Amino acid sequence: MGRATKYKIILLMFFLFMFLGNILRLIPLSTALGSFNIFELVLYASCLLLLFFSWKDIRKFPGLFILIYSLFFVSYLIGALRVQEVSTLAFTYNIRIFLMFITSYVIGLSFFRIYGSNLQKVINFYIVVFVVNTIVAWVIYFIFPDASQLYAFLSLFGVIYHGDPHLHRLLGTLFDPNFFGNLLILPILMSLYLFDLTRKKKYLAVFIFLLFSEFFTFSRSSLLGLSLGLMFYYLPDIKTFINNCRIKKSLFINTVILAASIVSIFYLFPDEIIRITERFTSLRQDESAAHRYNNFVLAMNLLSQIDVLIFGIGFNFFSYLGLTKLSSLDSSILALMVTLGVPMFSITAFTMKRFIVSSLLGFVKERLFVNKVYLNYLFVSLLLCNLNPLLLYPFWFFCMFPLLCYFRLNNTKSIR
């Protein structure tokens, strides 16, 4: 096996994981989660094997990753001691988080080994993943317009997925229009960045295709996040225009393209635009919005309990309260506050911020991408994660953290 082959295999495994999504949820779980993605285990195993046979690659494993995971595990141990019960699900979930950190490093390492400092090739990799996934999403859209039909079809092959009965919405292989739409924001910003950088029409075509597809998720959080992402992307150019009364050519061209794309969607798909409008104007009567509000109230009530504030009880929390049917809260931030405890959450958040800053600090060459795309999407995700539990969602995690590890390795470059 050639030196680069093992890293190419990792990237192939990563591509397949993102492409297959939840199609291979073949491992049954006796919880509301339904089943576990078997290909996720394949990806973890591949990354562990690479590290096992490449000891020198372990030397650059970020120490802060170990510290952050240790905080999760300590919280779990506190929970196990307080509940006086070793929860198999809680223990498994903690191991999964550890594997997610390891896998993120190995994927980032593979990007570095294969592409070196050529960030454009790394971005192209992500764009190809999402374009292929979006094409498949449209195939699913036309074959299974009712998501319940899709779940019933998959159950014939042992794939159990407890999803909402979405109608005429792009689900992707994630089987969830909200998660799929939230993730699509990243390649939309990436394709816009590459179009600005290269002026190649293929990136413009990708941008329009993904933008068009985003509307058909009918996801309120995704459309709101996309609007914010585009606003933050153009913000430096808008500031330049305000301060100097001079508009950049790229801003003018992109504004015309964006306006023309949106007007075309309004003109060609008036029924879909009405549907999107109704989803925003009918929040008071919407069951999904009511569910999120009730979860928010539950989380705030739990955080007001003195023992939760002082002691984290880890992922045993819901069994501790007897809430066996509730496995998560819709807000990632509130869920982490509740499950880790506020003190542990605060330490974890501070450590994660330090890791992000230290990883990006020396990556000057591609500062424009870091600011306009990566940090932009990270900030948008922190807002969206109050509506959808994104932060520990593997597909989101493996979009963000491998890139962070790639940036970090480019900073050091001492790894050979």
C-alpha cells in the first residue's frame, strides 16, 4: 500500500459516510433513537486503524481534544455515581463522542497529506459531496414525496428510522429537511467563495443549484440561517461601500446573480413561495414550533434546579429524571448545559473556543475563507443549534472539525 493510499481510503470512507447518510441505520437500539448507522462504525474503525499503523501521526493529535472529551466523560462519571447506575446508552454515547474527535483529526490529517496547503481542493471535496447528496435528495423527493413511505420502504430492509412524516420536502440521505438544509448552507457559501476566487461558471452553477435546493427543504431555520450567512458573507464589502462609496465589482455581480435567482424562484414556483411564507406566518399554530417551545421551557426548568446547576449528571440525565422517552432537547446549547451541568459546560465552551482560535490563528494565507465561510457558518450554526441539535450531530461535526484540524496542521507543518 502506497504512503498516500491509506489517506485516500480515509477520504473515500468519509465521502461514503456523508453520501450514504442514514441509509445504513442497521443496528437496532432499544430507545427512541430507533437504530444506529453501521457505516459510522466503519468510518471510526478505518480511522483507528490508520492511527494504529501510523504512530507518528498520533504525535500531532490535538491535546485540547483530549481535554474537551475528558470534560464529557467526567460529567458522565458524576452522573453514573449520582444515579448509582451505569447506563449503557450514556456510556456508548460518550465513547461515540471520543471517536468523533479522533475521526475528525484523521480526516483533517488525510486532507493535509493528500492536498497539502491547497485549500481549494479540500473545498472542492466538500462541494462534490454535497452536490451528489443533493442530486440523490431530488431523486428521493420524486420517488417518495411522503417521507412516511420512505421510512416504510427502508424498514423492509431492516433500516429503522423514526422521522417526522414530511411531505414534499428535500430530505437528502439524512432523512431530515432541517438538518439537510442547515448543512447545505456550508457548500452554498463555499461555492460562492470559489466563484468569487476563480470566476469559473461551474461554481456559479453549483451555487444556484444548491440555493434552489435549499428553498425546497422548506426549513425555516435553514432559510433564516442562509439569509444570515449571505449577509455576513457580504458584510465586509458592504462596509467598504458605505465607507468609501465604492462598490466592488464582485459584490455587484453577486448581488445581481442572487437577486435574479430569487426572482426566478418566485416567478417559477409561486406555490412553493406561498408555502414558505405560510410556514413563517403560522408559527403560533405549528406543532413543530410548539414542541421546540415546550422543550425550551423544560430545559429552563431543569437548569433552575440547584443540583443541575452545581453538578453535571452527564447523559444519564433523562433516565435520572424518569424521562425515558425524551432522549434529547432541540437546542444543542441548552441540551449541553443540562447534560453537562452549567459549570462543566462553561469550561467546555471556553476550551473549545481556545482550540478554535489557536487552530485558526496562524492560517493567514486563506484568511478570507476562514472569515467569510468557516467562521461565518460556525456562527450561523451556533444560532441554528438553538432550534436543531446540530453541535454533536455527526454529519455537522465532520463538516466542521476535520477542517479545523486541517487548518491546525497547516499551521504547524512540522508533521512529515
